[in-house]
Amino acid sequence: MNTPEHIPFFDLSRQYAEISDDLQAAISDVLASGAFCSGPYVAAFEEKFAAFCGTSHAIGVNSGTSALHLALIAAGVQAGDEVILPANTFIATAWAVSYAGATPVFVDCHADTWTIDVADVERKVTTSTKAIIGVSLYGQPFDVQAIQDIARPRQIAVIEDAAQSHGAKERDRTAGSFGDLGCFSFYPSKNLGACGEAGAITTDNPDFAAHLRRLRNHGSAQRYHHEELGFNFRMDGIQAAVLTAKLNHLPAWTARRRALAGMYHRGITNPAIRLQSTHSDSEPVYHLFVVTTEHRDRLAEHLDSQGVGSGLHYPVPCHLQGAYTHLGYKTGDFPNSEYLAAHCLTLPMFPELSDAEVDRVVETVNAYTE
């Protein structure tokens, strides 16, 4: 009896096999030039990525976490301020608020799209609210216009956590241009991933851009002159060159992710499985394809028994993390976020998956019984 080949949850080696010549050439150019830290390769990527996002500026940094941290500082967030953000996000979104000295104010997600609950945001706004962070979760844009309608009359900054949404669209706008500042991660598993750690901040505000360039470079615009407390958050040349090479392939990869998502949406008919809903005005990029079911672990075990990999994003919401016990949140505060955390499972999703592999995932999911 032939055992079916294992379908991985994620496999970067397939991407490398397809574009290895591009990556090797990009890295060799940097090695030959010696421009390892900041420099022309970073500047070239920043220009190209800003154009891709439809913004005036992109500022390369060393990680998505640093991007969020610096964006909040540039927006004027400081000790005593409050920043509203969803409870169902990767912890880095909350870390950035704490790093800036502010207080994270968590809100729930919508039960269907799993993006930030606009009504809950409205309830949590106070005179201390300095910024709202909207997260385009799993590559699904949040309700940008509704958040802007809350923020703009109150002069509250809108920070976009676009770590999972490179190229996503909302009402003809591209991720990175949704708010006052857009924050990207280029962690290797992202839709646009580096060969290591990297991130970027996008903005149309020239004052923000100039400030961010100082902040990432030890608070310095002129060498050895430090106007404010800064950080060593610079992007390195090799990552910038890799990202520039990969950016050429991103539209095709995005189209493939959307095609795979379409196969999942059309093919999964098991009533025990629930899929993430999409805003009518948005075009997701499906960084992850997450489903929910009442017995998540059983589904994972079923998939594994049939040679199908799966992942978990994220099993503990931010408000219930031990690091935030001091804020006084408790189980039951955000029921939609807590349900998602307890019942979510991530199916294989990367551009190099074959149609046959996705068909087999669909068949296996449909064969699952609770």
C-alpha cells in the first residue's frame, strides 16, 4: 500500500528552488559592494516598496516589531497614553504599545471576519486614546473607513499592522496606505519574506518619514549628532536586496494564493468547518488560511493522520497573556477573540502548493467528523 506524500503546512524550500538564481545574484551584489548596513540597496528597496504600496515613503527597519514600535513613537505616543488594538493578534502588536510606554487597550474582533470590532473601538475611546492599531489579520484588511471615521474627528492616529497583508486592497487602496503609518514584517514566512529579519514603515507624511529615519539610526540625521533617544533598528543591505528581488514575484504569488483560497472556499463543504468571512470592499492576500471547528485538536490529529500539515495562529489572545496580567483582563472579556483562539486551525497555504495537494487537503477536511 502506497502512503500518500506528506503535504507540508509551509515549505520555503519550494520558493527558493524557483527563484534561487535571483536571490544568489542579489546577495552576491551586496557582498561585492560591501554595502551591508543601510546604504543603496536599502534605499532602492524603500523606493520600490513605497511605489508598490502607493505611499510617498517607505522606511526599512530590522523587523516588523520595530516598525510598530517606531511608528507609535513617530505618532507621538508616550507614557500615559492609551492605544486601542485587537486582542486577537500576534503579541508583537501589543509589545510595540508597551515599548512606547503607553497602555494597550484591547478590543474584541468581529465574529465573522475576525478583524477589529469597530463598535468595541467606539466604546473604548477616551481622552487618553492616542492611536488605534488595525490589524489586517491573516491578510484580510480590517474595516479601514469605519476606523478612520472614529479616529479623524478626534485627531487619533491610525496605525496599520500590515505584517500579514502585503498587497492587500481595501476600496482601491493598497495595504500600507490605509492609515497614517503602515507597518510591515518581512519575516521569512510572510508573503514577502526576507532571508532573515526585516520590516518597514510606510507613510505619506514627510515629517513622520524624516523622524523615522532618525529613530532607526540612533536618533541621528547627521553622523555623531544625536538629537533624541534613538535605536539601532536599521535594515541591512542583504535583506533589502533579497526583498527587492522577491518583490518582482509578489504579484504572481498573490494571484496564486487567491486561486488556492478560491479552491478552499469552493471545495470545503463540511458543516463542522467555518471559514473567515471577507469584507465586501476588500481583496485579501491570504497570508494564512484559517478555519474554526468545535474540536480543533481532533481536526489537527485527523489531518496529520492523513499526511496533511496544519498550524496554529494564535492559541492565546493578547489580553490573557501572562505579560499583561497587570491590566486586569479576564476570560470572558472578549468572547469572539477567545472563541477564535480556542477553535482555530491553519491549513496549508503557500504559492507553491499544487492543485492536487489542495484537492487532497479539501478532501481530508471534508472527511472529518467530530
